Amino acid sequence: MKTYVVTVCAAALAISGAAMAADKPLTKVKAGHLVAIDLAPLFVAKESGCFAQQGLDVETVFFANPGDNNAALAGGAIDFSTNPFTLPFFAANSGVPIRVISAAGGWGAVEVVAQGKLGFKTIDDIKAYTKSGKPKLKIATLQGDTLELILKRDFARLSISEKDVELVYFNDLMAMVETFRSGQVDLLSHIKPYTTDMVVSKGAVVLTSNAKTYSTTTPNSVVSVLEKTLKDRPQVVQAYLQGLICGAATINKQPEKAADYLAKGNYYRVDPKVLLQALKTAPAPVSFTPDVAVIQSVVDELTKLGYVKGTTKAADIFRLDTIKALEKQ
């Protein structure tokens, strides 16, 4: 009889504790972002309730310009910033106490695609074309960015002179896509799912990706916080990363369900079948520990080209202990 009473009391306390946890208000945080496919874990985590399960109410804040995303983090307008991995170096070189805590999630987000009529199958086909005497290939890219550097690295490997092609630089990522869609340029160096959209809707061909040119776990974007956040709110940082991991689990195990979440939030404004193909054509399951050595090599190249000015190294700003520990669980 005593055992029964104790059991009932314990159960009552457990139910009471669960109710109190459920009643506890969520911690509000703001997350700045762009719209590449490797940000899908962030969006899926928000739409599916993964963040809420970790006690967070995450407000996503879209930035069309990576520099504005950086500035918002530096000024305290947002708590987390997901941005191309070069941007934390720009911030640190400007004196911002920024710390990179994770990759955004997802690999092979940067792709180079060609118009289908060219008959290209790989990036190596550009070499033969440049020797054919045909008009120069027009290639849309973003200057001073990994979208340009992926081209330069393959050109160096293939001994292609930049004089043999015409690089067309843009400031607007969506304008780049529309120029390719209308046939004004031959190749496009851009990000999924927009390159995927060109494959699905325009018959474009993927020639390479950052996963092929660099390494499978070379990121497009990374998650950053201010050093103060990392020191003063480690529980919030850990909860945010656990939310991302939860979102990634849906993408890896149930891509159709993940695509539905993404379409529900209207984050990318492409057809749901495009989103699904973009997720399914990833070179590896979504994870969050980036290839720091490759990141450093890319930053070194950008420094030599004069795009990055400063001496910040990856070791100065990357703090990956928490995400590594969580991914081992």
C-alpha cells in the first residue's frame, strides 16, 4: 500500500513538473539569415517546433545583403547570424568580437550550372570550348565572393585564362538568376535551390559544386554570435544548436516533410518540387561541423586577391566545441 502511494505521488509530481515546464515562457531570440538551401535546418526547426521544444521562440530576420546581416549582429539587433563564411572574417577584421559556432547545415550549396544547349557535362568541358574559337562564354557571378572563387580555383586547375571567358559581375543575386533564365549568360555560379530551379525548369546542367571543388563539408554559410552571447548565454546557444540539429534530422530522414515545412514558410519562393530536389541532391546528410582548413585556404586566396583585408585567422574566431559535442550525442 505504501509503495502504491509513493508511486502515485511521484507520478503526480512528474505531471506537475511537465506542466510547469510547458508553462515556462519561451526565450525570444532573433536570427538573421539569407536564403540559400543550407539554411533549411533553421527554417525547418522554426516551422516544425524544434526550437520551441528547446525553449526558444526564434524570430527569423531576412537580410538581402550579407553586410547588413553582419551589421545587425554587431549592433545587437539580432542574436544569431547565418551568413556566408567569409563575412565573419570581414567583421572580425573590423573589430567585431564575432564567434563562429557552427556551419549553417547542409553541403554542396554553391553550384555552377550551364545552359543545357551547350552540351557541357562537367566544369572541365569549359577548357575545350575556350579552344574552339566560339564566342566567349559569359559567366554570371558575384565579385569577391566564394561564388567567384569556385570558378577561379577550377580555372587555375584547368589552366584556363580569365581572358578566355567573360565574367559578368552582379550585386543582386536574384538578378543573376533572371539573366541566366533569359539566356543572356551561359553559366551561372550561384546557390541552391535557385540553381536547382534552373535545372528543373530550364534544363540547366550542374558542372560542379563547392563540395566537389573543395571538400564535402566545405560550408556556404556559418552561424555566428557575439563573444558576449557565447560567454553569458551558453544555454541559449546550445538550445539553438540543438534546434538546428532537430531540423536537420527531419531533412535527412523525411525530406518530403521538410520540403513541406519550407513551402509553408515560403522562404525560398520556388516550386516545392524544386525544394525537394535541392534537398535530395545534397552530397551528404546535413551536419554542422565545417571543414575549417578549407575555409582558411579560401580566405587566404581572397586575401591575396585583395578582397579580404586583415589578419584574422579561422582559429581566432571559430568556436566549434559545443556543436562537435552535440553531434556526438
